[in-house]
Amino acid sequence: MKLYRSLQGKLLLPVILFLGVLFSIARLHDLYLNYNSYEQNLIERVTVFSKGVAFNLSAAMAFDDRISADETLSAFNADSDVDVAQLSDVDGLVFAQYEKEERHLNAAMIHEHSLQQQAGTIADSHHIHVFVPVTSGDEVLGRLHVIAAKSYIGELNRKALNKGLFELVMLAICGFIFYKFIERQIVTPITALNQSIQDHIEERTTVARLKVPSNDELGQLVSAFNTMIYRLGRRDEQVAHTLDRLEHEKYFANEVIQTVQHALIVVSQDGKVILHNQECVSVFKVEQSSVVGQSLFSVIRIWQESTLMELIENGTQIDDRHFQATNAQGEPILVQISSRRLTKLGQVLLAIEDVTEFESALKQLKLAAGVFENIKDAILVLDEDFNIKTANPAIEKTLGYTVTELIGLPLNKLVSKNTYYDLAKTIRVAVERQGHWHGEVIEAHKDGRDIPLLVKVAKIYSEQSNQESEWLVMITDLSETKEMERLSYLAHHDVLTGLANRASLYTALEELQAASEFKPYALLYADLDGFKEVNDQFGHDAGDEVLKVVAKRLQSQVRSEDLVVRLAGDEFIIVLRSCLREQLAKRAEKLIEHVSEPVSYKGSTLQVGVSIGGYWSNSSQVTSNEVMKLADTAMYQAKSAGKGCFTIIDTPKDID
């Protein structure tokens, strides 16, 4: 409610307005009187002072003594309000002048006022101008023009402001006291009465008895209101007591129904829903308002509808029977239903629970248990301290220990101590940072033999904070895999040097030839010089050592994508992928240089050389067999040229 519409406003605003107008008029009138009084006093003071100075100036003007005139005018320095004093002769020319240093007046303004009047005073908003004639006897020698500033205006305003503030404070205090008196005697009782009536009408709160302010008409009105409220309160208490008993009984029954975690539905014998609890909304995925009065089978579609309807009609009691159903959103669900006949004729209470997720979780649990029991890999479940909690049957085939032997056993008792202490910290850090760890280890079987294992470790965090997490360890036997890798390695590599063999060579050449985008490549055919002499003089062991050293030297001079092959005996093949023709000579020179370096063997120095023939292929039309033959031919040309040489060709016509 706005202030001017309230009772406080209607009493307070006129008082404030009246006092404000009265204060303003009094202050303005007082300021006007003070202003006129101060101005008249200033004029009289400056005029008297100016006449005295003019009398002393007559002699200086009579003798044309300007210095004396300036000294006489300096007497105005004694009056702080005088800004300028100008002495002019009868012709209007300035004879002498006094001006305060800190104040500078406009010369045009001085001249303007000088022309207006020869004697007397003129006042404007900021200055007064006093004109006094300078005479000697009856003769007028000149005129003195004095300008004084109304500096008292600021002081007058300050005094008026201080006085006004004091009077305003006093007026506000008196007004506040008056208002408080009116508020206490009239406003507060009437406001309290009005608020109590509004509260009672709107039933917002309990209406308390009001204090009777006085014995006048207002007091009688408050007393009558208190009596009315008292009698109404007694009646309301009786009604409320009766309603409270009924509400308590209803609330208790409703609370029991609503807190049940199953959907409770009371249906008639024809399947109509009479009553339900809140859980029905969650189970059936329907609006609460659309359930009562509907057929049960329109709220939830039971696939065995006829069976359930027969049970309802006969009032048959069932317990935890499962039915396939579809909710209001068309989602298939599995429900568990129990029923009881009520004492009221023809009504049946159904307790319906959605067990879809529970049954699904149960199936998943059974599936996980089946996988755990039948998986080929061994599985260990460890507690937080790496003690074995359980294991699957595959552990016996992998490590030879039964599940019974392992349960409760610390992990460091199962694996070798070196492996345990080396990996325990690493595994913890990896799992904490990445969520898992895996790696290959060699562990001992129960029968003592070493077996290669692939171990994967993950941590299972419990959803409940008060339960410890667990470690899941999956162990895979790599014995068969490692054996297959070994056989595969032997099938594609030379046993003595570890280089690729003939099978790997032809595979690489076929890949180069069959590439969708053919790139030129080179094949270098290297044959050792002097190898037979090493074998004859130092034996085959020395020859094998030379072959291994040469293999390493050849491997060190090629790129990772290139291929070095031991073809047979002391013959080697180097396949240079994506190779330029002009690079071959330099490559061949480096290979010859490195292979020719001495080889130390059991205190002896062995020396071999190498002859290299190369073919640079820039067309996929030349087959891999043809490339081999061309490189072999080039190698024999190098041998014929004196050994330790190389020959490079790039077309068949280069062959002599």
C-alpha cells in the first residue's frame, strides 16, 4: 500500500508539508533581511573610508604628486573588502590606482561604471562602486572610484546554512516526537486491529488478543474485537480437534500405502481401478490422474490377461507369480503379482512389482558366473592387500594349483619374489593412472617348469564406500603362442645371422611389384671375397663369426624400411625401397668399405672383401626373378673387374 493511502501517510504527509513550507518561508525572509542589512553596512563603511582618503588626496593632486597619491591609496589595503581604488583627474584620466594583487577586475567593467556616475554608489550582484569627488576648497580636482567586493555573501550563506540546519534539526525532532505520539495513540492500535481482521479473514495465522490502548471509543472497539476472536477460537478448536482425529487416521493409512515399494491397486471384480498408491506411476509409466476408474488392463497390458482376470473374479490368492507385461509407453516388462481379497465385497488388492531389472541382473550374474567358470584364461580375484580371494578352474591348468590351494594365499607366495617386488609398485601406479596394466612375465608352474604368461590387471571399485575394492588378474598361457612365433621366425630368418632368408626376400619383392603405386627400388647382390681362404685357414667357426659380423655391418648401413637377406653361404641381398638411381654408387661404396674392415677372432685378424652387383628397377614390368638374375649378373661383372668393386645396371641392355 502506498504511503499517501495509509493512515500514517494521511497524518504524516500534511505535517511534513506544512513544516517544510513554514521553514522555507522563514529562512528566505531571514536571508533577505540579513542581505540588505549587510549590504547597507558595507556601503556606509566604504563611503566613509573613501571620503577620508579623498580628503588626503587633494594635496597630492594639487601638486601633481603621483607617488604621494599611490601611497595614500594604499591605505585601502586595511579594508579586506576593497579590491580597486582608482583616482582620476577632471578629464577622466587615471591619476593613480590601487588594486589588490590577488584580485583582478575587468578594466572595461571599471570604465563602464565610471561613466555611469560621478558621485554616489552603484551596487551589482558581486560589487559596490563608491564615487567620491576630490576637492580643494570649492574646486573639484578629480574623482575617487572605489570598488568593494561583497565577500560577506559567502559568510552570510554559511551563517544562514548553520542557522537553518539547527532550526531544521529542532523542527525534525519536534515533528518526530509529534508523529510518535500520534502513532502510539492512534495509528498503532488501528493498524494492529486492521491487521488482525485481515489475518482472521484470510486465515493466515492465529489471531492473538490485542492490547486495549485506552478507555475511549477506540479502546472499546479493540475490546469487542478480542471478545469476538475468543469465541471464534473456541469453536475452531472443537472443529479442528474432530478433523485432526479423522486426518490422523487417514494419514496413517495413506502413509503406509504410499511408503510400500510395490504398486498397490484395489480393483473391482470387473477389473476397474478403485484406488492406487504413488508407486503405480513409476511401475506403469502413466499419469496419476489417468489410473482411477480405468481398466487395469488399459493401464498395464498383461500378456496372460485372461488368467489374471479369472483370478480377480474368483478372488483367488496368489503370491509372487510372474507375468509378462507392457507398460503405457510400450516397453516390455516382467512383473511379480500378489493378490488378496478385501473385506469389502468384490474388491481385490493387487501388489505389483517390476522385476525386469532384477531378473536381467540375475541372468547377467548367472552368465558372468558361467564365463568365470568356463573361460580358458585363468582368473584371480585379490583383496586390497593382494591376498587371493577366489580363482576359476582354469588356474589349475595354467599354473597347476587347485582353487582350494590358492584361496587365502598371498600373491607373493604364488609368484616368484623377484617378479612380485619388481612389478607390484608398477602395477599399482599403472592401474591408478590408466585403469589397467598388462605385460608378459615368466613364471614357474607347480611342477617347476617356466612358462610365458600374459598378465592383465584391473581394479574393481565397490559402489559402497564402506567396502574395500578388489583386484582382478587375468592370466593367459603363451606357451603355444610363443612356440608358433618361434617357428614362424625360423621359417623367415637365417639361423646363423638372424637376417631374413630367401622366403622373406621373395615376399618383399612380390609386395614391391604388386604395389598399387609402383615406386622404383634397387636390389644389391653382395658376394664375399676371400671367404674360402678364411674357412680353409681358420676353420668353419671363424667363417661363421665372419658371416655374423658382416651381417651386422650390412644391417647398420641400411634404413629401417630396407631389407638385408642372407641368400646362401657368403651371398647377401640388400633390397633398397624407394631408392634413387644416383644414390646406388655411394651406397655400394659404403657397403664395400665397411665389410672390408678387419674382423678380430680369438687373437687373430681376419680380412674379407665384397663384390656388389646392383640393379635399379623403375618398372613393374620386370619380374622379381628377372631382377634377381640381373643383379646376379651385375655381381659377376664386378667380380670379373677385380673384386672389391661394384657394378650398377638399370636396364637389361646394360649387360655385355
